[in-house]
Amino acid sequence: MVLDFYFDFASGYSYFAARRIEWLAAAHGAKVRWHPVLLPALTQVTGVLPSPVVPVKWAYVTRDMQRTAQEEAIPFNPSPAFPQMLIAPGRAMLWVRANHGEEVAVSFARTCFQAYYADAVDIADKAVLLGIAEGLGIDGSAFLAGMEDPAIKSQFKEGNERALAQGVFGVPFVIAEGEPFWGYDRFGNLERWLAAARKVA
Amino acid sequence: MVLDFYFDFASGYSYFAARRIEWLAAAHGAKVRWHPVLLPALTQVTGVLPSPVVPVKWAYVTRDMQRTAQEEAIPFNPSPAFPQMLIAPGRAMLWVRANHGEEVAVSFARTCFQAYYADAVDIADKAVLLGIAEGLGIDGSAFLAGMEDPAIKSQFKEGNERALAQGVFGVPFVIAEGEPFWGYDRFGNLERWLAAARKVA
């Protein structure tokens, strides 16, 4: 069983999802495939504006994120730069995956999420991403060059297009054998679905 | 403690919410104030299109509603007319409230929801609404005239405006002493919030 996990580093609910997806999968013998995407590229399909540009919605969403964090005891202390569009961390993750494998790439992604949402560090700053990469034993100058590699840039773009083709129109989004789950608030449903799928198997 | 409950008869998630809100409130010693609204009038603020007109989103939403209904054993057999914009049931409910009080109005609303989402009956049909009203002992000709009363029509419009002023931009939406809960998927949060509020009181 594979869980295709679509997320955007710019999304607070993606942070919540990224903290939980690996142990949720592990508990049900599933593997996670991490797909960094750019939410504004996906929402073109639905015409939905990013929440931060709609004041009444953003006021609600910030409150809801804080409430969720509090209820689940999730560290939540976002960077003052939040919210903003984030492209560099997604590209960086793809380069790390291509050069150091899935496991290091996932560690990179989780550290980015923690830095941005729990430790108030701005991961739009390439010096911060460099620090995270070097902390994982990655060569700094190769990493910095890699983020600017046109091949990586188009890989990130193609990832968005593949996500759209899979019916992904928001984040976080998980697809488990064709079954779609949109939103961190569907992780309970995902968990029950995985439990039921195991019984059948 | 009062729960302001905003819903649209056209919304499947409002149906789920309407089935649960009363016993949820009762369990925590709260009262519910039912506010029928027109979702398209609210989403003008956020620019969000109604899900049914966005094919990729509607495909997901129908699947998600079925999954929710299945998980929670909620009867879910919508009218073939679903989805559609619904104005008559909201106006009718306001007239019933004005002339027969809150309790009968809530019975009317719950019967409408059940007819439309569980018994596949089209509540856009005024003959159906008439049947529901007469089943509650309401005089049929007064009811039919009441739905067309300009005062009721503007009351429905004003209700939408009041909802917008309260920060309501979607349905179902519950506000409990200023704390906002958007979506049926936040009923778990609402329940925990009510439990915590009782402990403090």
C-alpha cells in the first residue's frame, strides 16, 4: 500500500499532515510518497483564492490552525514571514531526493516544516535551507547550485501537472489506491480507511 | 450557551450537521438558533465557486459525502435534483418560525433535510414543502401565501447579510460565544470546545 502525499511548504495544514503521515502509514504497513506542490498552481482549476488574500477566511483559518495545534499539542510558532508563497523548499527537496535518496529528502522536508512552523524560521531564505541541508550532511555548494538547476525547476512544475492530473486541487491531499483524502481534517477518515483495507487484505 | 447554526438546504454537509446539532447541543446544555442562509450569497465574499460547478471538486465532494455518510451510518439517498440552488425551503422555514414558533420551524427544517437527502424527494417543489408543512399541522393556503410574502423574502436576504457580518463565509457554520466552527468536519472540535467550556463554567 502506497500513500501519495501532496503538500505545499506554504500550507500550515500541510505541516500538521507532514508530522503525522509517516507514523500513520507505518501503523498500517503503508509507504508514503512525498510530493511537494505549489498550491496556487492547483487552485487555478477550482478558482479558489489562497486563503491569506481573503481577510474573513484567513482570520478563520489562522484561528482554526491554532485551535488544531492546541488540541493535538502540535508545536505551532510560525515564522513572521508566514503566510507567503514558497518555491525554493519544494525545488530543494526534489534536488535532495535526486542526489541523496528518498529518506534524506523526507528528513529535509520535515526539518523545513519544523523550522518554519515551530521554530519561526523563514524557509524562503536560502541560507536557512542551506543550513538544513548541511545539517543532513549534504554538500552546500552542490545544494545551492542544484536549487537553480533548470531540470529541477521543470521537475517541480511537472509535479504540479501530475498532481492536477490525479485530481489534486488542494493540500494536504492523500491518495491511497485511488481513494482521495483532501485536508488534514480527513486524516481520521484516512486512518479508518487504511484499517478497513488491511482487514480485507 | 447558544449555538448559532448557519446552514443551506442545498448543502449535503448542512444535512449531516442538521442531524447532529440538536443532540450535540443538548448534551452540553446549549440551545441552537437555526439560521437558513443562501451559500452562493456568502461565497461572493471569498470568491469560492459552488462545488457543483467545478467538476474535479464536485467529484471529490460527492465521494467524500458518501464516505462520511457510510462511516457514520447516516441515511444518504439524495433527490435526483441534487445539487441545485434552493431558496423556497429557507423562506418557508422563516415563515413557519414567524407563525408557529421555533420548535415547529426546526421540525420543518429537519423534515426538509430528511426528505431531500434521505428520501430522494425534491424540496424545490412547493407541493412537497406544502406536504411537509401540512404534516406538521400547518394550514396549507396560509403557508403557500407566506412563502411569497415580500416581508419573508427580505427577511431571508437580511439573514444572509447578518451572517456575512458575523464572518460566516461557508456552511455549515456554527458560532458558539464568538468561537467559529466552519464545516461538518469541525463538529468534533465543537464538541470538545463545548465540553471544555462547561468545565470552566
